[in-house]
Amino acid sequence: MLNLLQTLYACVKGTATDKGALVRVIMSRAEVDMNEIQKVFKKKYGVELKIAMSESLPSGDYGELVLALATKTCKVPDGSV
């Protein structure tokens, strides 16, 4: 997970040359462990992932989509029917 966090941070802070990496990380982790990534990102870098991303993403539909995927919280099934 550390590698994912470093990639995300580099993308949102402008140090990564491959902005497509941001989308690849978000898309690959959106359904799996974005909740955990959001928590660890804030702890490691002192800023909410949503805030860091909103500062670096372009405005418009593309930015809103990527931000929505990254900040979506996954619900854990509680076993109820």
C-alpha cells in the first residue's frame, strides 16, 4: 500500500510526470480498499485525499468523476438480508 500512497501523493502534488497514474491507482483500488487508502493517506501526509486531489484535478466532469471514485466509501456487508 505504501507504493500506492507514494504514487497518489506524487500525482496530486505535481511531482509525477504520469498523470494517468492517478486514474490507474484510483480505478484499480476504488472497489477494494479506498477507505483504508484515504485513512492512511491522511495519517501519512496530513491532508485529506479528497482535498489534495481537488487541488490538482482539472475542473469539469473528468475531475469530478476521478474525485468521486477516490472518495467513495465502500460499505461492508453486515450479513443482514
